Amino acid sequence: MTPEELDDAVAQEAATTAEAARDSESLDEDNLLKPKFVRKVLDALEAGDTARVYELVEPLHPADIADLFELTEQDERLPLARAIQDLMSVEVIAELNDYVREALIEGLPAGTIADIAEQLDTDDAVAMIEDLDKADQQAVLAEMEPEDRAAIESALSYPDESAGRMMSRDFIAVPEHLTVGDLIDYLREGKALTSEFWEVFIVDARHRPIGTCALSWILRAPRSIALGDVMKRDQTLIPVSMDQEEVALRFQKYALISAAVVDEAGRLVGQITVDDVVHIIQEEASEDILRLSGAGDGDINEPVLLTVRTRLTWLVVNLGTALIASAVVGLFENAIARLALLAVLMPIVSGMGGNAGTQTLAVVVRALATNQLTSSNTLRMIGRELRIALTNGVSLGLLIGCGTGLVFANPLLGLVIGLAMVINNLVAGLAGILVPVTLDRLRVDPAVSSAVFVTMATDVMGFFSFLGLAVLSGLTG
């Protein structure tokens, strides 16, 4: 090793050591920002020491800077952005939580937002601009270059959460008459080509995709071979209006890395890559889980009033279903008065039914979301869940029935609660699948509304079956 190479190696090792030391000061073993570090930044910001703020934040990765913004209070974010100035790169903007980014963007001049948007990929720029008010959108678009503005306006014309919104317009498409050598020369000489890509789209004279060439094929094929002889003709095309959840399912089903997006005429207008889809899968999965509980977006950065409005709506609906269940209990008021044990035991029946219904509901909503449950296998799924519900109901019925009979020395009471448990588990299994499937057929998101109806069914039938059987059996005299 020459002295120069040795010096370079030593300098590189020193830089790596210094970077590791900086990381150890700011990040914990889970690669999360340390509370002590965040406090240092905020103390310096509060003291007006912007130089110290910049010094502390400068070594951080853009994703960690985005995390720092999410860990601060809303009124501290804009001063923090002003303090670190040029560190607010497009990478940081792209990594920000939607609500945090929206609040920051609203505090920036239209020209600054336009400059940031022009440096982002089209899909990221659209995600940043689409949340602005119409007037603010127009002000930002007016500051952009005509080509960039046209791309953003075109994307915004597509439905929200569609392939047209999430696609990138940065792709490489060439005619099929080119040879492999022609394509390689084109890629090497192209000045305005996208910097990152995995495959090249082959199009016909009408700009409709007819095949793809992976980079690995291009590099291995002889230069003289025509692209039409080596391209893969079997490809998955994504309609521009397709919902993003369906796009994610296509990528998952066919193990895609990228896919062409086509308009109504079949022309190539963009591409979607797997990194965009990973984000969508995570977003849709979280959305379904939170909607089952009626918690809205479930984002801790969501405005308080919006969160209250979302949660309160479903709490009011739940209140209505609870009143229906209480009305059923009211029908058996005299029976409960004659045998107080009924009031003690009836919540067990409804509660266990509710839990069983939630289990079935979670499985069915996921199956609908992933296209595992379709009209072709609905009847088989109903039969499967009923068998599970019957088995669980009998098992729980025997357990609670024997226990109740022994504890209260009343075998008839044990039999009644055991039978009620079986009935309510069957109701829970049936409601857990029929409610979401019906809502899905009616084009209503089953993740949003199903839980309310399933809970109502298990509560009403739990009380009705237990109290009704108690009256019919003569337990209450």
C-alpha cells in the first residue's frame, strides 16, 4: 500500500469512527432518536442558538431528521425547519409524516414549495401538493416549470388513492425495432433519463407497452439481437384508475418489481415500483386494523378535533346499538328480578360471543382485503366458520355450564348458560362473516362498519338466548 493510499484509508477510518460516535450520541440500540438528544435540540432551539441546532442535526440521516420533526410539538416544527435551513432536503420532506409535512408546507412560501416539488419524483411531489387547499395548490403550480406543472396537474386529475396518483412518470420506453446494442448506447448517452430503473419498457408505434427487458437480460444479450427477440411479452399492466390496494395485491400475487401503468387507450403513461407498493401495503393494513376499532387514521400527529370527530361518530353509533341490547334485557326485567343470578351471568354470554365475532370478523376482513375470499368460495367459508363456531361454542358451553352448575348447585342453570353459549357462538360466527361480505357486495368498506353490527348481533342474541332459555326452562318460576 502506497503512503497516499494509507493516508486515505486512515482518513476513511477516522471519518467512519467519527460518524459512529455521532450516531451513538443521537441514536439508541434500536436506531431511534434518544430522548436526551431530542431534548438537546429543543433546548438549543428554545434558547435561539440556531448554530447549535444545526450542528446537532447535521449528522443525522434524512429519515432521522423526519423522525425528529414528528417528536416535536406542532409549534416547534416551523422554527426547527428554519434553524436547519438547507438540511431540509427533498429526502427529508419525502420521509415526513403526512400531517407533519402538510403543516410544514403550509408555513412555507409557494415558491419554496415549488422548488422542493420540482426536485421530488412525481409521485412524492403529488403526495406533498395534494393535501394543500385548492388556492394553495394553484399558487404552487404557478411557480413551477411548465413540464413539471403539467405532470403534477395530470396526476391530480386522477382519483385519490389510484394508480394514477401513485405512479412515477420517470421511466424508460423504447421501440421494439432497436437492437440490444442500440439500447445500451441510448442508455449511456441519455442525459435526461431516470437515474434508477430495473427494466426497460418496449412500446409499439402507438406507445402501448408490448413487452419488457430486464437489465440483466440486456447486459447478457449480444448487441446485434433485436429487442423483440429477447423481450418478455408476458407482463402485468396496471390501469391508471385502479385502486392502490388492488395494485398492491397485483404486486404481491405476481411478485413484481415494477409494472407499467396504462391509460384508457392502453398507452404507457407511467410505472409503479415495489418500493411504492411496500408503503401502500403497510398503509392499507394499518388502515383496516384501525377502522375495525373506529379509531380513524390512528395517527398521533392527526389534529385533535379531527380525531375526536372520527371516534365520536362511531361511539355514538355504538351507543345506539347498546340501547338496543339494553332494550332486549328490559323485556326480561321480571325474570331477572326473580333470579338475580341471571344479571350476574348474562354478560359472560354476550362478552364471549363478542370476542368470537371479533375473531371471525378480523379473519374475514383480511381475506376480503387480500382477495382470498371471493364469491367463488363464500359458501365454503361460511361452512368453515360455522364449524369452528360450533366447536368453540360446545367447548365453552360445557366448560361454563359445568362450572356454573357446580358453583351454584343448579344443574339447570348450567344447562341454560351452556346452550346460550353455543347459540351465541354460532350467531357470532355467522355475523362475523355475513356482515362484512354483505357490506363488501354493497361497495361499503367492511373494515369501517362491520364491528358495530357484529357487536350488536352478539349482544342482542347473547342476552336474548340466555334470558329466553331461562324463562322457557322455568328457572325463574
